Amino acid sequence: NKDHYGNKRHAIELTAETFRQGIDEYEVMLVDFHAPWCSHCQHLAPIFEHAAEMVKERAPQEIDAHHKHSVMLATVDCTEKKNIPLCREKHIQAYPTMLVFRKSKNRNIQRFGMEIHESYNGKRNAEAIADFTMKVWKEVIADDKELQMGAGTDSTGDGKAESVVRTRGCRIEGFLMAQRVPGKIIIHPYSKGHSLNSSFISTDHEIHHLSFGNRRTSEIRAITGINRIDGAYAEPIGKPVILAEGEDKVGFLSPGGYTHEHYIKVVSTTLKPRRGKPLHAYEYTINSNMFESHTGVPQIVISFDLSPLKVVVTEETKPWIEGIVSMLAILGGVFSASIIFEGILSNAILTVAKKLD
């Protein structure tokens, strides 16, 4: 009995049909989700089978009267058509991916409607994998407490966990020093120890803050509030158009395998208030689209272009005489309109009176 790579099989081969039954049979199961074409999987295969053999030798075969097995290693081929829905459900975005399934109340954690599993990221040698698997089993037997996000198992005692419970995502924040010329920010997944599965990679994201210049938008708006700047332009100064309607964040969703591209047009804006110092900000508009990535890994591309034009808004007060003149002009207009209306009404009455005579 050999695996997909010609090695003697010691790990259990699971499919979509046998997966649930398989993980329910064991207290702990470490599952390797792999693809035969992946060079990293080919290198790991004999190591994983050796680790499975070592675990078999170390682990007791029965732990209670119900003849439940204790611990086992298993594999799932994600290139098999029948297994693709399973691998998509488990969010297998790179090969090989080793997930821990515990026969306990903390088998998985629900976040955003998805199952979040503990993943193994330790050394890829048989001894390390076997030690880790047995350590997890001992933890489950000794103290079946619920794992929290960010928790994991440290099998070597060096203070660094070989596994971790975490969501499939990240948070990016910071700033870039850029010239006043068009440029791009490209965000894409990468791993030197995995082969990426482009069709399963999701580039869903949310933009919580995006601004240009050496001042944050919130700081500019705070200054305008302190200085009590008047005028219609005082409130939106420094506020990105994308967030102008009071939204705290903007989300972009897509199926797996899609690239998101945002094109941002940036315009330098200066507000010269009646009181206080001038305020400088960068307003922008954004156009977004997405397309399926047929030739590469899905990514997020943010292209920005700084306009050579500059908008200057100046708040000025008019002399009091202009206000009086404007008021007189309005009164004159009203008086003229009343005279015209009176003339029309008088002519209409005379016309009707002549017809009656």
C-alpha cells in the first residue's frame, strides 16, 4: 500500500466522503492537505509517512471501552475532484497545509461563519511532527480546555508554539514615502515553503483608512473644528471622497482567484479660512474593479496618480456696503415684480369688464 508519491503508506488517506467519519474516530488527527504536483508536498510526503509510523508505534490503540483510537496522521489530496469542496471549506490556500483536529469541544472555532482550525507550522521532519502530534494528544487527554484565538501547542518547550489558531487573514498598516509621481502599491500572498492555490485564495479586504500627505484626515478635521472654520467647504476638507458619507470602512468582496484593482486620483487642496492658518490636504476619488487571475496569484493593486492641478479654496468676508446693496437690489426686484403683476392683473380685469358690457 503506497501513497501518491510511491512511499509506503502509514497515514490514513481521507476523502470528502470519509473525512468526517475519520476525524470523529480519533482523539487527535493531524491532516496533511496536499497536491501531488507541489514540490514542497513531494518533499514532505516521505517525512509525513515516517512521522505517521512513529506515532503508530508510540500511541495506544484504545483509550476507553468504546475502542476509540487515540491519535493518527492522515492525508487529503486536494486535486481530486471529489475533494475540492472539502479543501475549499477548510480554506486550504497553500500546499502543504497541516491542520489539527481534536476530538473535543475545541475541535474548531467559529469566526465570521467559518471554521478556524489549529494549523501546524513547525519543523518539517518526522521527529518534530511526531513529537508535536503526541504532545497535542497528551494535552487533550490531560486537560480538555477550549483553545482561544492565537493559542497553540509548544511541543519543544522553547516558548514558540508549533501550531496556532488564527484566521486566514492579516492587518496591514503603516505609511510609505512616495514621490509626487504616479505609483502603485501591490499586496500579494507569498510563502517560500508552500505552493499557493490561486483558485482558493481570497483577496477580500476592507479599507479602514487611506490618506495622502503628512497629516491624517482625522487631525485635519480636528483642526477645522477647533478653529471653527465657517463655510460650506469647512466640513469635508481633508475627508476622502470614498468616506465622505460617514462610512468608517469600505469592504471589497469577491470569489476566490480574483484580483482587486483600485485607481486613485489625488488632488492637492488648500483651504484659506477667514481665521487661522491655511490647511493643506489631499482629496481623492477612487475607481475600483476586479478580474479573475488566470495567469498569476490574486493580489490587490492600488494605483495612485497625483494631479498637477491644485485646488485653493479661500473664505472671504464681504464689506457691509455690499450687503446693503444686495438687500436693496432684492427689494427693488420685488417692487418691480409687484408693479408688473399689478399691471397684468389690471389689464385682465379691464378685458373681462369690456366683454361683459
